[in-house]
Amino acid sequence: MAYLSGFHAIEERIKSGASCGPLLVAKPGPRARELMDLAAAKKIRIDRVGAAGLDRLAPDHRGIVLEVEDGGVSAGITLENFLAGLGERRDVLVLVLDEITDPHNYGAILRSCDQFAVDLVVSRRRRSAKNAPIIARTSAGASAWVPDAEEGNLVRAVELLKEQQFWIYGADMDGRAVHSLDLTGRTALVMGGEGGLSRLLRERCDGIVSVPCKGRVDSLNVSVAAGILLYEVSRQRGSGTARSKPGSAGGSAKQHKRSRDD
């Protein structure tokens, strides 16, 4: 059981239609009353409680808390089911998160995923950030919308993506500038935590991509880097920009059907 206390997190969870409730309210202000009206319209039970009760459940509450059973993230699916449902879709974007353990970073990444139309987030079971209320608040409610698949073995997950014609790009400082690569088509970006990409995942990437920087600090925060990379994918797909895939000549790679020997 988890309790969402951020206004945006509560609003987006209710709007998503996912199971939730009751909505627990103590001394509601104008914003809380709006959420009560939304909950009533969605036939979600509303309970009036004392402020002390909310203090025990969610110390950072602002007079209103939503109870959720699944931790406040979008309904989990399996990678296999996601891939089976793709059919002939060509432009598909998957984000693989390796060792992202800070819930604030995880939530910020999910917010960017929602804004830039990521089709699926794949994270490592048991070793990723799991503080659902912080994730929901930091993502401004986007965690209720972005599909998230937890996998026990991310190397196997990447192999499954390759079998379905995905090109895999790991993010690291020593990679090629993001704007120099073709990120259209079926693309998966792999983001690592503070320690960078794990060796086995890096070895399975088709290329390593970076955000060109000129600052004195070593690197960007992972959530900031993820947002920039996802924006570039969105920009290329919106404008029809095409660069070359690793190991291919010119734009012809856009029509190239990958094989395991690439």
C-alpha cells in the first residue's frame, strides 16, 4: 500500500482510470476540493479524516492523500507482451534504466518519458528506485501514464529488443554526439546510474551516444541527460531528420533490417 500526496500525482492517477482510493481528506483547500470533485466524478470513495491521521500516512501531505495498492505507477506489463503487441509499428521508443536508484531521478525521467512519448520504460527488478510516493510527486503524475516493465535481467531484455529489430544505444560521456545518429525507427536508449553502464549492457549496444557538453563539471545528472536524449529522438521523428546507423553507409540504414551479425 502507498499514499500519494502531491496534487499533480493525485490528479493524474485519478484521470488515468487505474484502480485507486479512497481519497483521504482533512481540511481541504481550493485545490483539494477540485480533486474531491474529480474523484466524485470518477466514483472514487472520499473519506474525511483528521490531520493527525494523514500525518502518519504521508508527513508531507497538503490536506489530501490518495491511497493506491500498486505503488502509484502505471500498470506493469511484461516486455514480452509489449513486443508481441507491436505488430508492424516502425517508430517505437523504449528507455532501459540500469541502476537508477534515486527516486527523484527516476520520477524526473518518467516526466520526460511522458512528454516525449516513450512507449515503454524497462527497469531492473528489485534494484531500481522504488519509493513510489516520491516518484509520483517528482514525475508530476507522469508515473501513472508511462508503461513500466520490470525485468530481472536487463541483458536478456536488450537481446529481446534486438530480436524485434530495435537498435540499442547506450548513453555515456565517450559516445558519439546524439545529433549525429539516426534515432528513428525502433530505438532503445540505455541509461546507467552514477557508475555508468554495466559492462555487459554496454557490450550489447549498437552504439554509444552522448550529449555534447562544454562545462567544467564531469557530467550531466542522469535525468537531465535522459530528457535531452529523448528530445532529440522526438525532434528527429517530427522533422524527418535521418543520420546513419553505426556500421552503415548514409541514410540507407533507415530501411535496413537488422540481423544479429550487425
